[in-house]
Amino acid sequence: LYATAAVLEGCSFVNGGSQNTLQPGLIELASRQATPVYVLGTDFKAGQTKAKTALVEYLRALGLRPTTVASYNHLGNNDMRNL
């Protein structure tokens, strides 16, 4: 909803969360705007997420097929408040 509203107002939208907001309809809507707007990102992948992604790609290159990657967030769901 926010991404669509941004594009309709002529603003670019950058998504840093892990949810996938870049749907084909949104990209098409952005491409039809008179003023160029950008819709970018689905996850900034920093820290643990980036390390897990790199490790899984390495294992796949070795011919292995990981089926599950799990982790534990020791700071809970309030990361910034805890810090």
C-alpha cells in the first residue's frame, strides 16, 4: 500500500525489510509514471542474513543442497530498543 501510494505521488520507494513488496504490478505502475520513480530492494541483507546467504551459496556450489537454515535472534523483536 505504501509503495503504491509513493509511486502515485511521484516518489521513489525503497524497501529495506524482508517482505517482498516488489510485485510486477508495482514495477509496471512505476514505469508508466511521467516523472521517473524507482522501486528498490527487498532486504538490505546485513550481518547474519548476508552471512547465511553467502554460506548457502557456497554449499550449493559444492553440490550440497541445504533444506533448512535456522538462526536465533538473541535480542528478540525489539533489537533497537535493547541496544
